[in-house]
Amino acid sequence: MGGECSKRDIWQQHLVWQGDSLFLSVSLVLSSLNIHLFFRRQYSVQSRSADSRSPTAQELVLRLSTW
């Protein structure tokens, strides 16, 4: 009886872990997609503007931190 209970607990923990990892991967995919779209939008805006110089790494980091 005790062994059965512990097996069920392990299974529940496994399910919870699966759900967490699934949520984590989905949020990672969404955030990377957001960043990708954000940079594409920024790039298209920049390429249309008269000042078409590419942003430096520092500017990109600033943009990401303020975003």
C-alpha cells in the first residue's frame, strides 16, 4: 500500500514537472517570436528612414532592456 502511494506521488510530480517544462518551452518560443518580430519591425522602420545605419550592440541591449 505504501509503495503504491509513493508511486502515485512520483507520477503526480512527473506530471507537474511536465506541465512546467511545457509552459516554459511555450513561453520561450513566444518570447523569442516576439523578439524576432520586434527586431524585424525595428529593422524595417530603420531601413525606410533616411538614417539607415545599423544599430550597435549597445543600442540593441538598451532597446531590449527598456522594451
